[in-house]
Amino acid sequence: MTEQKATNVTWHDHRVTKADRFALKGHKGAVLWFTGLSACGKSTVANTVDHLLHEKGKHSYVLDGDNIRMGLNKNLGFSADDRAENIRRIGEVAKLFAHAGNFTLTAFISPYKADRDKVREILAPGEFIEIYVNASLETCEKRDPKGLYKKARAGELKGFTGIDDPYEAPDNAELVLDADNKGIDELAQEVVDYLEAKGYFAA
Amino acid sequence: MTEQKATNVTWHDHRVTKADRFALKGHKGAVLWFTGLSACGKSTVANTVDHLLHEKGKHSYVLDGDNIRMGLNKNLGFSADDRAENIRRIGEVAKLFAHAGNFTLTAFISPYKADRDKVREILAPGEFIEIYVNASLETCEKRDPKGLYKKARAGELKGFTGIDDPYEAPDNAELVLDADNKGIDELAQEVVDYLEAKGYFAA
């Protein structure tokens, strides 16, 4: 069977490279990792950025609770191990999406610095953009759209970030968004402006 | 805080839909699920299809052992449970990639019908294209590029598909490729022709 040998040779020739994918998309791929307290606005900002990018003809995709906790990570709970595994898997999937040439937006509390740094480590320099959606606990607790802070304060939810579990704010985030004082649209535009200024819109 | 309420309203407005993503890509997204024995040619055909699609300006991506077993699924072994979880995770990620508008090619033995059917079930009709790379055990064992069949025959590898673990051939595959008698390029072209004939190249 010489066929398989020839096949192995052509394998590498046929492989579409990351650079090829960026060229087709017309821009670079990267992970935009949104982190912040529950109700700080992560998902809303991420979805607004996604929308703005899409309107500009950029290829983007949001990984958030809606499509991850119900699918890929539905077999994970909220133990320390499961929280770490949750972030690990999201990081690996985000990496694949970025290498396919997408702006990949993730919107998870991701409270622990070590877990976020592990994701940074599996990506090339410039491919991991940490975006701290900085809203005070007071602001988030006043919003509390799902009543989660209320439940946590009442002791009905254990291990809730910001109440009885720590949130470790980033100290080296590429972007810090002032979610106490600025609206969603303004924050989203800051993210798009960052991408443009840093050259991500060129392949 | 009225801000959060306004935010919740805009969330849905801002959400980019699957149809929006298909429109930007210029074609539909779908999962092309290659299945077959070890050394049947799955990965090589998938990578060749990926290359052909890329050259036509279509957005595609390959999920295979190279980027999955070393990343997302590096914490999985080869027990029955781990094999099922391996395929489950790949299916969930392939679904996300397809919904982002990509032709998502997966190249894993995926020997059990039940595991493949579970992936089919999480996708909409037409979004799961099962491609059986049909090469006889004899053909695969003659090729044996990594010497795995030899090791399995010697008892050094346990639970090897086709030797001491079953391969359940699909009975409802969308495409069956005759990998005993046709070359890689011909098989890859059959896949591309299928996509074109079935209307996948229109958004």
C-alpha cells in the first residue's frame, strides 16, 4: 500500500495554516476574555461588541453561559475543581475559535487569577486580551437582575463570588472598563477601538 | 439602577443570530463528522476537504486528535466513559463552530453508533453530515502508519478498535466514501460536491 505514504506527504501540504485562516477572515483572531463580578455587565458588553464587530464584517463569536453551561460544560457543577475545569475547557475552545480566525468573546466571572493566567499561557502573545469589567460590588448588588446576590446574602447560595467567595481582580488586564460610570455602548466601543488601535483588524 | 434594565432590553437586540453569521460567511455552517477505523484516511480526507473549502473562500475548521487530545480533552483517557465523554465534548464544540457559520470537520474513529447519534441529536436537521470513511480492516492494517495495529495484535494495546473493540459502522451516513478503492483527492472532492449539491454553499 504505497497510497498511505503518499497521503502522509500531502497531509502537511494540505493543512490550512493559522495565517491562511486570518487572511481569509481579513483580520487576526484573538480571545477577548471578559471577567468581572456577577451582574457587572460582562455578557451584555461582550454581546454588544460581537454585534459591532459583525456589523463591520469581522468574524466573531461569543462563548457564554447560554451556550457553554447547557452544552460542553453541562456535566460540571460549582465545586473548586469543577470551576477550574469550566474555565480550562472554555479557554481551550476559545483558543480553537481564535486560531480559526475569530474574535472569540468569553463572558464568565472567572474569579481566580490562576485560572485566567492558565488560559493566557496556552495562547500566543497578543492572542489573549483580558478585559476587566470593573463594577463595584455595590453597583452589582443593586442591579442584581436575577436576585442572586439577595439569595447569597440570605445564605441560600453558597460560594457566591463577591459575597462568600473571592473575586481576584486582574492586575495586568489589557483593558479595564469602568462599568460603574459608563454605559454599555460606550464600553463596547472602547473594546472595538482597542482592537483597531492594536492592529487586529489587519490580517 | 435603571441602567441594567435598559441593558437587558438591548441584549436581545444585539445578539447576532445564526442566520446573521451564515450571511456574513456567505454559506451555511454544518458539522462534517468523519468516522472510520484507525488509518482509514479520516484525517487526511478531512484536511484535504478543509483545504479545498478554504481555496473556495469557504470558512472551515478541522477538529482532530492534534488539537483536541492535547487540549480540550487532555484529561480524558480511553475507558468507556472517557471515550463517550471525548465524543460528547467534540460534538458540543463542533456544534458551536457550525453555529458560528463554519464547515466543521471532525476526524475521530468514533466507533460507537450511540455516541455519534447523540451528536446528531444536538444539531438541527441538515447540520450533521455523517461521513463514513469505509476502508476494510485489512486495508487499514496493511497501512498501519503508526504501527498501532501491530501493537494491538501483539496485545500491547488493549481495546483497539477493529481488533478487540468493535467498530459500529453507520447505517444512515449521509456519505459513504470508498477508501479501499479511491484516492484521497477523489474522496475529498466527493465531499465538496455533496455540500454544493445540497445547497450548503448558499447562506
